[in-house]
Amino acid sequence: MNKNYSLENLSEVATELIASVENKTLLFYGQMGVGKTTLIKEICKQLGILDNISSPTFSLVNEYQTSNEERVFHFDFYRIEEEEEALDIGIEEYFDSNTWCLIEWPENIKNLLPLDAVQIHLSILDNQQRNIQLK
């Protein structure tokens, strides 16, 4: 998937993304303000999460539950200084749980990431347009 999008078709992008991945560990790369959290909120909405979805910048992880009782974990590793902090919250158990793990700033825990995780690279084209690439 390599696609340009805007907020108007974000729902379509999230639907396509969910349908196109086999692994539920999604790594979101991109500069501050590119829309990682916005895309994650839309993915969570489409997975059936009714809770308030926000970036876990200070807690590192938020847990949500879908209407089907499935768990979704949203991580934000922007503020960590050492990978040990991710190990302290049990990141390996999350990865082994076969649940959705949506990770912002994965480059800060690069040595801990599963090799088969899906990389999602976001970039800004202009004020309205973004580009998404899956790797």
C-alpha cells in the first residue's frame, strides 16, 4: 500500500490498512504532527472501540476493548530514553499476545520489535495531504 490521503478519506485508508495486514503489530513511523495518532484513532474506531482514544504519551500504553471483547494496545514510545523502559512494562508479552499492538515512535525500541511487524511510514505532502506506505 502506497497511498496519498486526507482527513476526508481517512476512514477508507484505515479500512484498507486493516484488511491488508496479516500481523496485528503495526509500527507507525513519521515526524511529529504527521497524523500517527489520528490514523490510530480511526483504526481503533473501525475495530469497534467505543472508549475515548488518546495517545499514551506519559503512560506508554493504553488498553482498549472492542465491542467483540478483543483487546487493542496503543503504545507511544516518544518519551522513553532506554529500551529497558519498554521491557519494564512487559512489551514482549504484549507482542506474544496475538492482539492488536499499535506503536507510535517504534524507532525508540528498535531492538525489541518483532521482525514480522508491519511498518507504516507516514509523511506530510502539504497541509491537507499525507502519504502512507506499508513495508
